[in-house]
Amino acid sequence: SLANMASATVRVSRLLSLPPKAFEMPLTADPKLTVTISPPLAHTGPGPVLVRLISYDLREGQDSEELSSLVRSEGPRGLELRPRPQQAPRSRSLVVHIHGGGFVAQTSKSHEPYLKSWAQELGVPILSIDYSLAPEAPFPRALEECFYAYCWAVKHCGLL
């Protein structure tokens, strides 16, 4: 908590729950063709994937109803201490962060202090994947969740 209080203030820090629904993505080599991205299935069957969206500025799309419908409550919201423009344009870039911990420890929340600084210094939103941890979720569950979240982010980059 102390590290979070001392870290950069950001306009957006939201935990999102991505629904376990398959979706189609175009192939880079031939956009007329698609591939089906299935939700993570290993060991526990289909389930939501949690990701944390961190952005120094509130950007176009980040306050959309579609994205808001994915927000998972974490208790009371923090106060915004510094006024900034209401909404910045969409970013041309997105950092997808897979935190350390060897798929057995840590969460996106534990890495939030430095991710807030990155979001401020880089000027781009960051999507940190809160993958399931072993031993409750053995390999390859976390890897499947990371791949699913990455593909979801590519498909829905306009919201992020």
C-alpha cells in the first residue's frame, strides 16, 4: 500500500474480467482468413481472465460502456489528485505486461507501483495480465491465459 501511495498517480487503474468466449482473429498473412482464439481450458475449464488496465491519461475508448462492463470491483476508488485534460486521444501503442513470479507468485496489483511510472514515462496504456497461479492452476493454464489476454488486447485495442 505504501508503494502505491508513493507511486505516480494515474487516471485509469482498472481490473478487467475478460469473458471466456471464443472469438475470431484475422491472420496477418491473409486478413481474409481467420483463426479461432479459444478461452483458456487447461485444468479448470473455461473461466474469465483478469487483466489490469493502467493509463496515466484517460484515453478515448477507456471510458466506453463496453470496457466498463468488464470492470471487476476492487473496493472504493482512489481520488484523482491532479487535474488533467478530460480525455486524451487513443494511443498508437500498448504495453502488454506479463508480471514475473514464475507462474506461482505475485499479481498485477503487486507490480502496479512501477507500472504506473511506466505508463506516465512512456505515455502509453499498460495491460498487465493477472494470470492464475500454480499449484492451484498447473501449467499450461497461466500460459493459455496470457495468450488469450494478448489476443483479446489486439482485437480490442480501440478500447484500451
